[in-house]
Amino acid sequence: MDSLLLNTCVFLKRGTRVVKFNRRDAIRTTAVATAAVMAGKTVNGAGNDENDYQELCPHSFLTEGSDFYDVSRGNPKPYTLMGQQRVDAGLTQESWRLDITADPFVENGVVKEPASALKQFSKADGNPLNFKMLAALGETHGVKFIKAMQCLNIPQPLGQGLWEGVPLSVVLRQCGVLKNVRRVYFRGFHNNDPKQVFQSSVSYTQAMETPPGELPVFLAYRLNNQPISLERGGPVRMIVPWAHGFKSIKWLQQIFLTNDYRVNDTYALNNNDPESYLKTAAYLDKGRTEYKAGEPVVITGQAINGYSGLARVEYWVRELVAGDRRLEDNAPELQNASWQKCELADQPIWEDVLPKGTDPRGILGFSQETGRPISWPLRYGMISFYTVLKGLKPGRYEIRARTVDRNGFAQPEPRSIQKSGKNEIPTRRLTVV
């Protein structure tokens, strides 16, 4: 393997201009030409560049709402309700209502006083928050940012979107003075069946106080500049930027404030870590399984820039021989392997990837002066990575990819157990004939 020639494709920096080409065409042409030279190919102009560019970086920056990986719960799933059933369930903008109530719970020696709010909102009292009221708050307090969705127990990203809505802190301030509130719980519609109730929570501080540079918990009602579809949890869902998807409750209809400090999210009761943050992780694309000798092997994937940040993505090529056993993620062979650095995709041309009419200066995490991200990759976002292998002799191979976070931990560390986030090292197998 020491003699294996490993070539990496590098995109030229954005901003290049070529006569008779727009910026995207110019970038694609130079990028593909660079890759082609390194792979021993000849490029005969821009006519065939599109396929080559897509091969190197095949992912859409924003995921269409219909293309998100779905992990919806409920029987039947709420988005399957139609007609009057959908209206009765409060799953249209016109019929949507939100209760915000204080929990009267006390427990001797544990919770001394109940939570209280100067003003509460509820359907029972005839004054719930409705969609027009939420949208009105959004006109003056609205936020939007780009976030990837990642499930705690599924080894693949769910998608990435531009989410828009109102911070939870702004909504809770409509309740006036709050007392004895230590946690904020939220629930979505699940047919009002107690067995189907699904709830998550954040601490009072997480709800009300956002550190500089961080993103707030918020009630989202738009995705990629469109109303959030019922399949994606609309008309309103909760978004917790730093957390796995189970915190971002779909079909939001209830918020309740409690003085009970114990976390009893549904995920906690199911033996998961309810406080697990979005993990930094690499995901390999499947790709082809067979190549001819001398043919360059294109390796692509996506990485999530999680709570601990993303320093780099690495890959390792292992040639398989008869009798080789499956390697665990903590195997000495992986720990002592010669991991090589993948290339991360450069920033896109923002006016090309954002919904039409979106000013990036109004997106959290972007500079209000330049319209460029304050950091790259985007915090809690996804980024493509890629490399090209040349010179693989005939045989069977395993390709592994892993992230290294900004604390120096290589995937699957620092969280190698599934209950705090499934984070195994992805593997792709292929044959060279």
C-alpha cells in the first residue's frame, strides 16, 4: 500500500471569471480540468463538465423538503390525515393553535413550588396562540439559519435546510413574568393517544439566553422560503440547533413550563441520552462497487459540523486479503493506520444555492456586512468532502472515512456509544478488476 498513489481533487477559489462563462461555469471548468489532469483524463471543453462536477460533489447544498429522510412517529402518522381530520387536528395554518401553560406539579422534598406564568395561553381558556400571532412576532423578531438534521440512532444525515421562525425566548416573553421555571417542555400532535405522546425539553437558560455566536431555540414555520410541509412537521415545529432531531419536535402544539428539574423527555425514557448534542461525523456515499484497473476511484461523502466543530475529514484505504476479519472501530489497525486528508468543498456561490430573493446578510451565522459565513463549514451544517484514488491494483478494498473535531477527537470518539449518538466509522467496499 506504500506505493499506492493517492491523488486529491482541489477546487480553485471562488470568484474566477472566464469570458463567455458565468461564474459557476468558470469554476466548474477549472475544477474539472484540475481533476481530469490528476486522473489522467482530457477535458474537451465545458460541454461535458456538468457530470464530472456532479461526480466530485454530488450533493445539493439545501435539501428539498420532500427529500429529507423521514423518521416521523405516530399511528397513523399525522401527515397522512386529510380533509376535515387535518383541520380538526390543528395541522393547517388556519387551524393551528399553541398552548403555553405552567405545570402545577410539586413533590415533597423534590419540587417545592409549582411553576407559574403571569399569562398563559390555552385552547381550554379560549386564548391559544395562533399562526397569525406567531407570524406577527416573526415580522419584528424573526430569525433564519441553515441547519442539518441528524438522528441519534440512524447512521446517515437526514437533510439540510434554511429554517425560519421566531425564537422561543420571544414567544415565552408573551407570558410576562415567569416564576419557578427550570425546564421548558414541548409536544407535537400525536392523536392525543397517551401512548403516542412525544415530548422533548430544554432548560430555562437554553430557552431564554443565547450566547453570542450561538443559534437560538425557535419555533419554525418556513423551510427554504416555503411554508413547512406537514411531512416535515409543519405548520409549526420546534428547532433546537445544537441537538439531534428528536429535540426538534414536529407538529408543535403544546409548551409547558415546569419546576421539575429532572429530564423526562420521551427519548430519556427510551434509554437514550436526551442531552446529546449534534455529533461531528462523516458519512460516505455508496458509489460504485467495481472499477477497472487504472481507472480513478472517486470517493465522496458528507460531514456534519457538530457541537465540537469540524477540523478535517480523513480516509483510509485497506486492501482485503483472504481471511481478513471485520475491524471494529477501536481496532489497533484503525488506530495505527495512515489516515489521509480529504478535501472539503469550498463555499458555494450563495445566490445560486439559496432560495431566490434570500439575502445571506439576514441569515444567522453570516456577516451582515459581507453576506459571507462567519465560519466555514457552517456551524451545525453539512459539507461535502471528496478525494480521488489512482493506482489501485486489482483486488478488494475497504475505504473508511472519519471526522476529526476541533478538540482532536477522531470519529467515533468522543462519543462511541449509540445512546449518545450513533457515530461509527462508515465503510465502503469496492473491487478493482
